[in-house]
Amino acid sequence: MKRASIPAGFTLRHTLKASNRAVTRIAWSPDGRTLASASYDQTVRIWDAETGQELREIFGYSGSVFTVAFTPDGRFVFSASKSSLKAWEVAAESRPRTLRGHTDYIYAVAISPDGRFAISGAYDKTLKVWDLATDAEKSTLTGHDGRIATVIFTPDGRFAVSGAGDSKINVWDWAAGQLVASLTGHEAEVLALALSPNGHSLVSADHDGRILVWDFDSKTVTTRLEGHEKLVSGIAFSADGRFLASKSADNTVRLWRTADWETMAILAEPHSNFAFAGIAFHPGQPVLATLGSNDKVIRIWELDLE
């Protein structure tokens, strides 16, 4: 990456690269010391975010890995490929726990804030709720008419929010197994969702490059973010809620100031042709992990922006 293409306020800490296959999703550990990546090379990798060194390469799949998420205690990392979830103990090379129930590729997984449950979303148009004490399926949530691309929990853990190929955003009382609301505003597959740290603002992004900001309490659109020209595959709030980062197939990452939703910076990051490619803010610091160079590298940036 040419220094001239790095916007003011961005300092590159590390560039992480392991193979010539694209990375699909990335996730920070709760303490921010490590970063996990899922890849089309059929692995999950754990990285030391301070040194940039690879700590572990996790094998165990016969296909691409589409998503990755840490448990809140940082002990396990969950990943998904084909029709099963696997839970890997980060500090020990033991056999993974395997959760089976979906009938098609799993593209999304989220862990509840208390670490007791997981929700997965798949190409089979369903979401499944898992009890992590037993790894048993608790319930199946139906209501989308398209593959599930993304799912998140609200910060208080009360609700789950999913986006899918039917262009809808569904809000679930997942514990009761009930659909609370279905939000319409997109005209293409919803690829990414993010909730502000206070839980009041929901941001959604789709395959046409549209980004919508919703008042989560009223379930209404308050702002549309203009600027990306192609699909937006990843969005993330900073830990303090002041910024939103978005990654697009137009080969840019945009940083938005949430106070007025103005673009603060545009970073050149070449994107692959895949619909799923993540972006992730550090859980406590102004540090951003992005995918670039056609998604075969992970870059860790320190931000100094007002």
C-alpha cells in the first residue's frame, strides 16, 4: 500500500497475511489482544494483534469458513462452514465441539452477551438458537425468504437482528422464538448489520451499496449514507460509538462520524468479488481491522481522529 493512499489519522500497525485465499470475516477477542480470521483456505487463524504474529492455525474443515466469533470470556472461538458450527478452545488444541442442525451453508453466527447462547444463520433461510451449556438446538427461527447473511444480538441480549437475501431485516425475541418486527427499506440482499454501543442506532448495508441508519427504538430510517458505489460487505461501530466503518466492493473503506454521519476518511482497500468480507473495530481502543488487497490480507490501523 502506497503511503500517499493512507488518509490522515490512519497509522498502519500491522499487515497480516497467511495464504493466497480470501479472508471472509474477522473478529476481535473481548480483551482486544488477539484477532481471529475465517478464510476460504478452510482454516481459522488466531493472530497476536500487538505483534502481528500468527499464534495458531486451526484446521478441521473440508470447505471454506464463512464466519468467526469469540465467546464473551474469550475462551472459545466459533466458526462455520457448510452446515455445521464448531467451537474451538483458543488456548488448547483439543477437538472442537460441533453443532449440527442446518441443512445448508452457515454464513453468520453471533454469541449472546452472557455467553450462554449462540444464533446461527444459513442458506437454508433459517436461524437456529443453540444452548451452549449442552450444544443442543433450542429453537429454529423462520421468517426470512432468502439466505441469512448476517445476525447480531442487541447489547442487552434481549433481541437478535438478522439480515437476509429477501432484503428484510428481522428483529426477534429469540428466547421466546418470536418475530417482533420486520424492517423494509432495502431493495437488495442485506449483507451486514451493526448496532451502536448504546443499542439505539441500527445500521444496515446491502448488495446495492445502500447503507441505512435506523432508530432501533422506533424501527424507522433516520439517515441514508451516500458514497459507496457497489455492495457493502461489512460495517462496524467503534467502541465509543463515535465512528462507523464500512467496507465496499468499490475498493474503499469509509469512516463515518456518527454525530452528523459525515464521511471522515476514505481508505483504499481492494475487495474480492465475494459478498462476505468483514471489518472490525477493537473492543476498547481506536483501532480498526480491515481486509484488503482483494481480501487476502488483514490490516490493523491505529486511528487518531477528532
